[in-house]
Amino acid sequence: MKKETKLIFFSIVLILFGSILAHMFNTSFYSVDVKRINFETDTGILSGLLYMPKDASAADPRPTIITTHGYLNSAEMQDASAIEMSRRGYVVLALDMYDHGHSINKTTYEPATSFFSFWPNAIYDAVQYMYNQEYVLKDPEGNGIIGVAGHSMGGFSSTVAMVKDEQDFLKTGVRKIHAGLTMGSDYSWSSYLGINSDVAFAAYGPRTVGIIAAHYDEFFFDSEASKTGETVVFKDFINKPEGRAFLGNPENPIEGLMFTLENGGRRVIYEPWEIHPWNHFSFETTRYQISFYTKAFQGYTSPNQKNVGLGPENQRWMLKEYSEFLALIGFFLLFVPLITALIKLPIFSKAITTPTLVIQAPKNTLTKTIYWIFFIFGAAFPAIFFPSLMVKGGSGMVILKVSSLIVFALSIIIGIILHSKAKKIEGKSTKSIINGTILIALSSLLLFLSINFGNNLFVLSSYFNQPTTNQIVYWALIVSEVILILTLVMYYLNKRYSEITPKHYGFVTNWKSIISSLFVVIVAVVIGFALLYLIDALFKTDFRIWTWAVKTFETSHLIAALKYSPFFFLFYYIIGISVNANTGFMKKSKGYLFSCISVVGGLVVFLLLQYGLLFFRGKALCPSQALNPILLFALIPSLIVATFYTKSLYEKTGNVYTAAFLNTILMTIILAANTTTYHGLI
């Protein structure tokens, strides 16, 4: 137990050390109080992280910033602006959108209108709440000195909030919003609500408004590209008609220069050389935000804001991110030694099975050739068909459907031929191989049905209420079915040349081992998340780096994870069998390397091509795929961790179930907690 104890201790030290450092940087060395707040609105419950400088109060009210994230994210994605602006003495509310993070939409809506059910109201609802707080500054006329900001979908919400605020101003004579900064968003989606660029520009009025329009933004800032649906191209918004109009149509629009309009409003466009999600993790974009707010709130700051003059290059937020990354590493390092220690206890000892026989490396030229062909195809397939599977359309779906029918037909034909001959092949019975052709035929039929009826699987509904998880779980289902077919073919091919049995592949074990494996994993995951909730309670931080995060969740996220878990279990179980069967004969480091290549190698290449071509030629590999490649920034590292668990726990337990249960429960909860959960679907 000494080794496991040391590793557990080291993991916990990493978690605590990283979290304490993250807390220090998040609170600007304890000069800012950070707490999670919740408040009710007409739409539901909004939650957020309130960054309150310790010297801000009703006696010393401050300019306030309400900032929120984009689609699928949460309040923590606004760390950079929240830390830097609160450090400079401003009050900041980093908001969870409705149906994101800890915020809940209590209205009801149909799946077709679900996207418009939360962001149109979120920011303006938060403005109403913050305006009524005594620590929020108002001018002598009662106008709020509040800045609204948001990334992507949060930018749409900020635009709508300013329009609504201007409409209310015509009735009340009071503007609650003083300034607005949108990041990674234009007017393409707000136009569905009747708020196009012309309406928005008119409503901005005398406010100070800025737009961060990255050159490589995957979604917005090029109306011509949007018409073709191929939006992942180089953009230059400031030189587009819409960009010029936003600035008041100056003769010489200059990026980063603030223009003053006739109505007194000030406008500025920033164009970082970044992709859409990079805005969250960018020194340059954060520099733009600091510069914008410094100008927007000039003349309204308190004498007690001693750091208000810090230059935009003076940034510490990334130290919080790196500290949380240490905690994230500790979190993932915890589970293997923890489970290894737990299974040595009598109550969980059945999780250890008889040491599994290792499948030998291919011996002859034929099996070696087939092995590497299958290995390369198995690694490439998840990426090659990723674009088609994520949208359930395109030529990839046709190819898969036809291929599944071909494999089905060949399996039947080969089975009939072998059965009709009914003789020995190289001294071995054809019975098992005939059975193999039946299993392969059934697997290919299952693949065909999954593709043919794909549009009826994992459809957004009150049961499957996470749209992005629906996409990923369908991709995982098809990948697991293809890998199953490849594994079956390799098994029966190997069986022809060696004394191989199902035990080598991990198919056979006893129910006591399976149940024990499940319970030991549940205990380990509960311990792991208990640590996360303890850290959240003590420090209001979680475990993350950029878009890859392990965060606290609501009951609704856990329920959603349970619904998706059976399908993800199929994926992790089959991947576990394939990985250990195909790399078990390799030396340890080589085995882990090739295991990772087999699972994510193709996806990494796809991502490199997608963005490499975008940067070098100004057009991505799949220019119509804007959102889906972004999902890989978190999916790939999660799959790498899952692969390490698969190899390591297989070596320690002798079965594939322990790792499959761990990956299913842990990764599905992480996925469910970090995406949109539609609570009000009917």
C-alpha cells in the first residue's frame, strides 16, 4: 500500500497547492472577496461569481461589470476579465447564463425554440439585479455605471440588453447600462429577434461600445461567408460595411482607435489574431478589455481604486489558470492509486480477476499487414467521419451506410461458404469462424441501423436535453460499433493462427467482479468529487485549463449524465478491449503511446489540419464546421486521460470493466457539467 498511499498523498497535495494558489490569484491576494450568488428572476434562477473589492460598499459604490460566457460554457470562462478588473477596484459579476453552469431556466419551450430561451434575457435580468445593489455606482441622474460584456452568445445577450435598456430609457429617462463590450459575436443571431445591426447601432446611443472581432473567429464578422455556410475563414470586420457603420463610417477606420459619434457615443473595434475560443485565454484580448473599461469608466472611478491605473499589460489572471491546471492534474492522478488501494480491501477484492493472458504480436506477414491496416484505419476513422457524424449528414454518412451493408453481405457469404464446406482448415474447426461471421454480420447490421435511423437517435428532448452531448454520444456510438467490427475480425483472424480465446480480449469475467468493479469506481468518484466540492466551498475555484474543466454541478447535470452513461459505457468498454488487445504485447511506454494514437491520433491530425489551413491559407479544412472542432479542445485530453486509465487499470485488475466504469462515470459527469442543459424542454 505504500506506493498507492504516496501517489494518493501526492495527488491531494497537487490539488490543495494548486487550489490555494488559484484562490490567491483569483482574489488578487485577498483584496477581493469572491463568492457565488444566486438570485431569482422572471425567467428562472441566475447564478454567478461576484468579485467584490473589499473596500467597495454602499459608502463607496463602484463602476460594475457584468460579463458572461458563450454557448456551452460557464462563468469561470470569464476569469481573465473578472480577475483583472476586480483587481483594479471594479465590481464584477461573472454570470452563468440560464441553462448553463448553476443557472436554471424555469420557463418551458419547444426544442425548436430552445436556443432562444435563455440568452435574450440573461444579461438584462442581471442588470436589473445589480442596478439595485447599493455597492453599484449610479450618476446624479440615477443612470447606472454598469458595463455589460459577453463572449459569443454572451455578446448577443449584451447587445439585446443594451437595446432593451434604451427602450426602457425612453419610458423612464434612466439608462442602467453605461457601456458594452461584445466578444466573438455580431448581429446574425440577434437579428432573429428583430435586432439587426441598424437597430443595435441606433440603440447604443451615447454609450461606449466595443467589439472584439478576431481575424480567425470561426463564426462571425463576415456576412458573405455566413451566406455560404463556410464561416471558418479569415475575417477583417473593421473593413466590412457593417464594421465601418458601427464606427460611424470614418474615412480611415483604425483597429483599436476609439471613435466618437455625433450623439456622443464612443465606438471601437479590436481585431486580435485569434480563433473564437482563444478570446478566453488570451493576453491580447484581456489587454483590450482592460483598455476598453479604463476608457469607458473614466471619471467614474473611486479615489480608493488604487490599482485603477495599472497598465493593460499588467496581468495576473493566467497564474490562476496555471494553478488550477496543477489541481486538474492532481485530480486525474488521484483515481488509479485510489482504486488500486480500495481493491485491496476485502469488500472490493473481487474487482481483481485472474491475470489476463496477453495477446501476442502478429507473427506472419499477413497478420502484421492486416494489424497495421486496421490500426491506422481505427485511429483515423473517428476523425475522418467526425464532421459527418456530428451533423448526421454529408457524404460520410452515405459511405458508412454502404460500407456497413457490404461488410454485412460479405460476412453472410463467407459464413455460408465455410458452412457448406464443413471441413477442417489447417487442422482447426471452422465452427468458431462461422460463429464469427455471424457476429460480424450482426455488428455491421447494427451499424447500418444506427446510421440509417441516426436522425431519430439522441434527438433533443426532455430526456436527452443536452444538445452537444447528443452529438458526442452519437459519434461515440458509431465509433464503438466500427471498432467492434474491426476487433471481431482481428480476433477470428488471430484465432486461425494461434490459440487465442475470448479471455485474451477481456470478454469473459464473472458477475461478482463486474459488480465489485462498479462499486469501487463509484466510491472513488464520490471521493474525487467530494474533494472538488470542498475546494469550491473553501476557495471558489475548480480544476481547469482553458476549455478543459472539472467543475461542480447541479442535480440536473447528474441526472443527464446517468441517461447518457449506458451509451458511453459501450464506447469505453469496446475501446478498452481494443486498446489492450492491440497494444498489450508492446513495452509499457510504447504501449501507452500507441494506445493514445489509436484513440485520439486521428482527431489530433484533424484539428491540426483544420486550424493549420485556416492560419496559413485563410480557410479551414472544413470551413462549414465552426463549433464541432472546438469541442475537441476538451474532448481530446479527456480521451487521453481515459486511455491511460484503460491501460493502467487493466494491468492492475486484469479486467476491462473497472476502467470502463471509471471512464463512463467520470467523463460523462464532466461532460454533462460543462455544457448546456435545457431544463424547460417540453
